[in-house]
Amino acid sequence: MANVTTMSGFLLMVFSNNRALQILHALLFLLIYLLTLAENLLIIAITTLDRHLQTPMYYFLKHLSLLDLSFISVTVPQSIENSLTGNGYIAHGQCMLQVFFFTSLAWVEVAILTVMSYDRYAAICLSLHCEVIMDPRACKRAMIAVWLSGGISGILYTAATFSITFCRAKIIHQFFCDIPQLLKLSCSSDYLDVIGVAAFMTVLAFICFISIVLSYTLIFSTVLRIPSTEGRSKAFSTCLPHLFVVSFFLSTGIFEFLKPTSDSPTASDIIISIFYTVVPPTLNPMIYSLRNEAMKGALRKLLLGGEFTK
């Protein structure tokens, strides 16, 4: 225990002490990771190459795919390595980087989903002015602001978290450097800076949530007034995938945020963590592609070696 307290790095939780289960976990996570990379790279490729997908919705979707393959790369490769080696050790610097990128990209996801909901609102409720409101320059400025705000969020969280004096056994009951678990290693009140940053970011996230709710309230009220069944179906086909992604990401994130941390995590704690760190980047490409004929057509063209028209 003394060695665990004084070592420079941290010990992450390994999914099982059984060697066969460790290998199984590593292979399962590797399969999910490779699938996620392939899916998101495909979306980035087709939204870049196909001129029919050069609209704001697909521009934001391309950034969401870039975010998703980055987000899953923060936690999963380290977890695979730990299972293969049977050693949960992570260096102090690696843990800092993991906290920085995890908190940065988590905020970027909230911000991108908010921008995407406004884009759907502009396309459906303000269709006559949509090209002016969501012109290419405005979209680029929005994405620059989103990624910069993510970087600021990561810096604030990382600086506040690692200003703490860790004086307890440096064991993190999670498969990545989770901030609530890091706070439990402090034996003083110097974690209040982290609470302040978390409160500030929670207020911003709540504002984003309200914006998304208002956008979809207006969207649905407009869609339900569309006289043709085909028009309503087309509008819902572009909105429902995004709404599902927003609901899934926010609900699992809020549940994890409100759930008290435990010194002896259960299987359900790990499953919940996987649901908001691993599942969204894997499912998002499938959700956006399943009901989108333009995406499916571009994907078939890419996979079958067809040429994209210029």
C-alpha cells in the first residue's frame, strides 16, 4: 500500500484478474475500436468526396465523426494495453493527457450536438433564410469556436485536477483516469477548484441542453404542420437520428455525473462508463447512415469503387 501511495503514476482497474478474461476483454475492445475507426473514417471520406454532401448538416457530421474517433482513442487503446499486459499502471503524464483530451472532447461533443440541432432548426423552421444563416463561413467559425472551447475546458479541468495533492493509494476504480475517482485520492479540500470548474461547465452544458430542447420543440411543431406525409417523413429522417444521439449521450453522461463514486465498483458501474465512453462513437455512424439515403448511396459508391461527380 505504501508503494501504491508514493509511486509517481496511478493504477487503473483491470476488468478481471483472470488472464483468459483479460485477453477476451482486450480482443473485444480492439474489435470495437477498429470498427469505430473504420465507420468514422468512412463518413469523413464520403462527406469530403461527394459534392452532394457538401451541406452544413454533413459538414457538422464530418466533425462529429472526427470527434468520435478521437474520443474513443483517448480511453480504449490504454485499456487494451492494460488488459494485454495484465498491468493497470498509467504514468502521471499519461493520466494528465487522458484527463485533458477526455474533458475537452466531451465538451466538444455537447457543443457540436447543440450546433447541429440549431442547423436542423434553421433548415426546417427558417428554410428560406437557411443558406444565409448557415453559410460556409458561419459553419467554419462555429466549428473553430467549438474546438477552441473544448481546449479551454480541458485546460481548466486538467489544471484544477492536478493541482490536488494525492495522498491516498493511487488506485483509480475505472478503466481510464476519471476525475471523480481522482478526487477521491485527495485528503484535503484542495479539490474545490475542480468543483468550481465542474459547476461552471455544468451551467454551460445546461444552457446547451435547453437550446437543444427549444430547437426540437420548434422543429416538431413545424414538421407536424407540413401537409404532405412525404415531407414530414423526410424532415423526421434528418432529425430523429440526431435526437437519438443527443438523448443517448446526455442521458448516460448525466446519470454518470449524478451517480456517487464507489470504492468498490460493480459491473453496472463499468457498463455505464462504457455506455458513455465507448458506445456513442461506435453507434453514431450507424445511426446517421441507417435512414439517410444520400449517405447510403455515397457509401455504396465508395465501397464499390464508383466515381464521385464533381
